[in-house]
Amino acid sequence: MKRMNRLFAFSGMIVLGFSLLAEVQGSQSAFAAANSFGNTNLQYGSTGQAVHVLQLALQDYGTFPQALSATNFFGPITKQAVESFQNNMGLAADGVVGPKTKQALLQKGYEEYVVAPGDSLWSIGQTNHESTAFLKATNHLQTDALYPGQALLVKSAQSGAASEQTVQTSNASASVSPEVQQVVNLVNQQRAKNGLAPLALNMNLTQMAYDKAKDMRDNQYFDHQSPTYGSPFDMMKQFGISYSYAGENIAAGQTSAQEVMNDWMNSSGHRANILNPKFTEIGVGYVTGGQYGTDWVQEFIKP
């Protein structure tokens, strides 16, 4: 038995009330993170801007996947990234960001640069392979103005090389199932055929999609409204996912990625989500078992 559905009103929605400015800039750093934590420990289940900045700091060090959008939610992927960082620094790998981990975030991989006459943020960024936005956020600068003798924090050359090597490992640890990857590939093939940009795989969104598929299987329902998480909007909020536009496709009973994509593409509503030019990111969930044998979920967002 196969089933499909789509939440027709699930598009063109408002932002969930918090800004993605830091994520768009990609400019926060370990220094900014350490100074954003105060005396508060961060751990699994924590939310807020400090978590967002923590994730961006861990991206600097390569333990938080570069392909994963930073959010305000401390979930399992963030905990794994913190534990990896703690292991690398010789700290107790408990996944909790306390004073010692915060201090390590502050110290690792940065060095001082003293502004010389004629320097600008742009020229310093070019020399150190950093964006102007990164330098401003790292050093808490409100304007581009600099003065000779001013001390700035910049990434060390050694830190950049070490981070690049670690990224490969961390991305491997955040790999997805072949079925999920195939769905993403098939979606982007369809978008390419229609002259649309590909969707980036968002791992937080993929975790949400997996949990939604698992919830449908375990609680024996087939609907966009979850008895556990509520609406897709509610669920995105719980997972710390922000968006300006969003959509969801669900299906059940299909035995392969190709089959479920064929069914979705042959349904006008589902096809509209897959080929929506507004969307830029995708998450895919897939589980086996339950009353239909398989459950599939696609989540789409534009941040």
C-alpha cells in the first residue's frame, strides 16, 4: 500500500522570530563564541544565540560539518561536534560546553595582528584569507574604521590547515543513508532539468525529516500534523530551524528512492514543492517498518 500527502498551505510563511544574520554572513568565530557564553554551560537541549555561535565556532575547527546550517538548537550533531573538539583538545569529552571548553574555543587557532599604517579590513582579510564580515564579527567591530597599532584577532595559518583536514572526517561522520542521498540527487536532477538551482542538503533539516518519518511509523499515522511534534512549523521551531519559506512532502509504502520520486513528481502538489524556485535547502527522512513498510519525508526551506 502506498500513500502520499502534502500540506498545501505550507509555503510562503513568515520567519519564526529570530535572525539568521550570523549564518548568512558566516562570520562568527571561536573568539566571538567564547565571549558570547558568559557563565552559562551549553549542553544537549540548550537553545539560543550562544548555541548558534558555538556551532559556527566548531565549523571553524572542522568538527561541525561545513555543509550543515547553524541553528539555535543544541542537538545530537552539535553534541558530537563538541565531544570531538574536546577530544582533540585533551578535555573530558562530555559534550558540555563549560569554562574549560569555552577557554579552549577562545585560544585555539587564533593569533594577534597589529594594524599598520595604510591597513584596511579588506587588505587584512586578503592577506589572511578572511572576509571583512568575519574580521568584524571576530573582533566585535561596529565599523570598518581601524587605527595603527590596533590589535586584531585573525586565524593562524596552522589553524586553517588543521581545520581543512578535520572537515573531511567530520563530514564523513555526518553522512546520510544511500536512500536519502539518492532522493537528494534525484530532486536536484529534476531541478536542473527545469533550469533551477540545486538544493543544499541541510543536516538539521534531515534530522528533523528522519524524526518525522520515524514518528509517523511508530505512532501509526500519515499526516503533516504530528501527535508528538505538532505542525511542521512547530517541529521546525523545536529543532531550531529558521526559514522565510517552507514546505513538506510525505509518502509511505514506496520501496526505493526512484519510486517515491516518481510518485511525487506525478503529483502536482508534490512536484510544485520539488520545483519551487524559492527553496534553497532540503532535508530528507527515510525509515523502514511500520504499517506501510516505509515512510519518506522531504522538508524544504528558504532561510
